[in-house]
Amino acid sequence: MAGQIRALSPGQSFSRTKRIDLKDKDRSTTADALAKLRNLVNQAVGRVRTATGSNFRVESTVGVTDDKLALLATVAATRMDDGADEEVDI
């Protein structure tokens, strides 16, 4: 994953999505799954930031599938213009 993030040009994004089946799940399980996914991407971005000095924005979203039986949790890392004044992690 870090290699794919490192290869991004400014303005390009890398995303990772996890399908979370809603059957027998509660909100804390869903929140934990999103937190684990976000942490996974954040760790990879952190390694690339340290190695390259590039700026990234990490964002996450959750959507419901059409059949309403699952959630799709997505975390995206976007390489920002390296001349940006600040690093943003949302």
C-alpha cells in the first residue's frame, strides 16, 4: 500500500474500501471496522510522508449498499501539492 501511495502525483488519490455486512453487527463493530481501515491507511501515509516529505489529505466516508444489507467504508489518501503550506488530515 505504501508503494502505491508513494507513486501518487499531486492531486491523485489512493483508496481502500471495506464491505461491512450489517447482519449481526452493531454500531461499535462498524465504527471499529472503519477505525481499523483508517488506521491502516494512516500508517502507510505516515511512512510515505516521513520518507518523501510530501503532503497528503486522508478522508473517510461510509455509504449503504443499494440492498441496505451492508456498509461500504472507504478511506482515501490524496497527495496534495508539495508546495502547500499545511498538512491536512480530516
